Amino acid sequence: MIATIARATAAVPYGDLGVFGDALGTFVGSLLRIRRAHVASSMARAGVVNAEETARGMYASLGRSFVEVLWMTGGHRDLSQLVRIDPRALAELRGGAVLAASHTGNWEIASCFVATRAPMLVVTKHLSAGWIDRYWQSSRARYGVTITAAVGAYDRARAHVREGGSVAMMIDQVPNKKAHGLEVEFLGAPAWVDRAPATVAARANVPLVVPAARRLEDGTQEVMVLDVISPPKRASRDWIDEATIRATRVLDRFVRENPTEWLWMHRRWKSLS
């Protein structure tokens, strides 16, 4: 079913996808109002001006991203036409680094683009619907993205970066266990941040790179490197904590400057037992 929908979407010119994405975003955010109160209250707490209007913009961006992903997976695309990135920033992302990734812009197109330049291992949870998960993982694989679950990811990630690949690990999700996290102020409230990206960077002695993406007016994605944090030769637990805090703060600044470009629907500030 999803493959059929993706093939149909792939027949639509990329420049026309925004109409469908905006309609989908309006349906989800303004009619179904899925997590709308959470989004608006989180934005207001963070000091976002015109939180209700900005929330509509976030849902529109999310709708566009979903339609764009269907378009991308419906056929093999030249993503270089859809992504803008400074060559120096691409050099930081394309291999031998841990990427403290986040749900900014169309993160799927951005990650697949980077993976076409160097193999990328993404540490993430598999989707609960197995048939959708299998379709999506096979689609990502066509662009050079390999997925691994959290269990056993540490050794695999460290080996991958030592071989010159990049490893993307989300920094804007609540970690599975409190022992794995660090509580850091994020967008106006304490949030648990996973130490894993900084830990892998420290143990593999490679840079921790903080990327972000945002949608431009023409619908393309601009990918930026917000920070590069290089570990000392013998990085301590203190360095891991400091790098985790620093990465979270630069992401906080980016989201405040581009509030429609981050997935506020996350239960980002839930407590851990």
C-alpha cells in the first residue's frame, strides 16, 4: 500500500508537493489537532512569539516533509538538487564523525543526501508497524543509510566511524534509561538528553558534529553545521557531559531562531524514573 502511494506521489513535480503538504499539515494540526495543545504550550513556554501561528507553520512543514519523503522513496532521486550545503560543512558530516542529529527541517532528505556522499549508520528505533518499517529501511538503504537499533549500537557505531563512516544519533529524544541521560535546560524547561552521541565520539576519538536542517522558501533544504566538538585524546566523563550540554544549547538556539523547523510534537520533556 505505502509503496503504491509513494509511486503515485513520485509522479507529482517536486515544486507542486507543497500544496499537498500544506493541506496535510492543516488536516493534522488544525482539524484533527493531534498534540496541538502540547505544541502551542511548549512554544509559549519557550517564548516563541505568536505561538498559535508558529504552530500552524510547524504542522505545514511536517506535512510537506511527509509528502516529500513519499516522493523521495517512490523513485531514486538526485538529492543534490534538493539540498544546499556549504562544501566545508559537508566535509564535517560526510565521514569519521558522530552526528548529534535532530528532527529539524526534512531530516530524512538531509540524512539521505549526506549518506550519498559517505556511508551513514543511523541509530534509531524501528517503527512499530513492521511492513512500513521494512519499506522505509529499504528505501533509505538505496541512498546509503543503514539503520541499527540501540541494542548493540555502541560497538557497531564505534567501528563504523573508525572505518571512515558517519554515525547519526538523535540528541533531541528522551533516552531509554535515566542512567544514560543528562538533564539539560532545553527550550524553557529541563529535558533529559542522551549522552550516547558524545560517548561514542569520545571513545572513538572523533568529532561530535551538530547538524541542523531548515526549509528555504523555494522548498529546498539548507543543511548547516551548528558546532563541531572535538574530544581530547583521553576524554573523560566530564567532557562527555560538557559536550552533551553544548550540543543541546546550540540546538536550542537554532530552534528558537527557526521555530517552525523542529518537531515540537515530541514528548520531549517527559520525566524518567
